[in-house]
Amino acid sequence: MELANSLGIDPERLLLDAAALRRRQLCAAFLHGSTRSWRVRRRIWPAAVAGLLIVALTIAALAVAAAFAAQQKIDDERRSQSIQWKVIDAQRP
């Protein structure tokens, strides 16, 4: 308090000015159809982008897992067919 007075700053005046500024901001927000002033703005975009990123990564992981399982099935079928042909070839004279 003493430092503010020694610098010529009136703390009560600063408080009154801040209250007046806040009142003007709320009045402007009300007149222009907003229920919030620019100070109280909620940031939804970072959460939306993070959510979309999580969904995209989940879908990509599921697609990779499904492709891996399908390839395993194809490999097993080819392996069993090659074993069958080896058995047939071995039985021929």
C-alpha cells in the first residue's frame, strides 16, 4: 500500500476503474446478444480436436488389427494348401 502511494497510484481508483471496465464489458456482451464477455469465453476447440484425434487413432488401431488378423488367416490357408500339395506330391511315384 505504501509503495503504491509513493508511486502516485491510488489503489481505490484502480479498483473502481476495474469494476467500471467489467460493468462495461458485461453491458456490451448483453447488448450484443452474448451471455458471456470475452474474458469468460470457454475454449471448446482444443477438446474437440483432442476428441477427434482419439477417435481417429482408435479407428486406425482397429483397422490395423483387423488387417493383421485377415492376413494371418490368408497365411494360414496358404500354408495349409502348400502342406497338402507336398503330401500329394510325396505320394506320387
